[in-house]
Amino acid sequence: MFPLLRQVLSEEQRTALLLVVLEGLTYREVAEIQGVPIGTVMSRLARARMQIKTYLDGARPALRRVK
């Protein structure tokens, strides 16, 4: 499901994006589900949107950090 999202986004970004966009949850609700501050959710969403836009514009997406 959503191969583009798996290819471009980290698991945390993908989860946050799907919860907000598809499930209609608020940032606060997503923060509670993921156990992170609301600012972290906002950062994840901003980065996810930027990476999707970059991918769709044909540019090479930035590499993900490996922990």
C-alpha cells in the first residue's frame, strides 16, 4: 500500500501523514498516539510534505538518516 510513501518517507513521517490526511486526526491526537511532542509531529509532517513534493518534481529525494 502506498509504495511511494514507503520509498520516500521514514516510518514516523509516513504514520503521521496518514493519520492526519486519511484519518483526519489533529496534530495533538497524532502526538498522543506517537508519544511525541506536537512540535515533533509538525516537523515530521513538514518534512514528509517536502520530500513528497521533491519526489514528484523529479528531483532526487534526500537520503534518510539511519539510526
